[in-house]
Amino acid sequence: MANIIKIKGKPVGIFGLELSINRVRTLMKERGIDQHDAALELLRLVEKKNYVPASSRRDYISAFEELLEGRGSGKEGAKTIRILGQGCVGCRRMEQMVLGILSERGVAADIFHVTDKDEILRYGVDKTPALIIGEKVVSAGKIPSRAQIEQWLTK
């Protein structure tokens, strides 16, 4: 996912996109809003920190709807990996394992180390370190074996 989205087939960097998407997905679950309204809310959040030309607002909304539906992403082929934890030894060890495996295997990925407590809780994780690949929490509260991490990353 990262902070890049394709608008009319062209990649556009958006500051704070990932955090805004997480907030909107939480609203979708809590309030049951549909994808179009969620895309409008996402646009409202994104416009706080980014310039969106008035003439392109419809294109952004369409791209956001696709993104929220799971059809669109800024980087096809690249995995998004999040390591959740406030910087403890275990979190850093898991991050080093993930980086090593990705490097050895030549797997493209966007890696984020999430340290903010509120952001960690938004993922539904109450024990760290945690590993999220794509949108799925694959491990929480322990450091999985290197073989297990390799299996998850090469799927």
C-alpha cells in the first residue's frame, strides 16, 4: 500500500496516505459506511496535507474506492510488511530477520516499523512484536522462526 496510489494510471505520492486509509477502514467497520462515502472521507483527510487539484477530485475518489475495495495499490508486486512494536530487542530482531530474508530472496517489499501505541492498537494487536504481511496479522506476541517468516514472505 505505502503512500503511493495510481491516479489515471500514474503513480502519485500522498503524504500520510497509509495512516488515513487505516483511519477510514476503522470508520467503515465501526459505522458501516459504504466505499464511496469512505473514499470521500479519505479524500477529506488526504487534502489536509496534500494538494489535490479540483479537476482531479473525481479521479482521486475513484482510485480511493478501488484501493479500499482492494483492487488498487500503488505498487503492484511489492508486498507491504509492518513490524509492530515500540523498539524492543524482539522487534528489532524480527525486523533484521525480515530484511535479511527479503534481501536473500530478492523479494520487493515496503517495510514499516510501527511504534505508535495507538497505531498498533488499530491493527487489533495487543502483544508485540507483531508481523503484518499485506493486511493480515501473521504473528503477534512472539518472534516466529526464520523458516516460518520465509514461508509467509515467499507466498
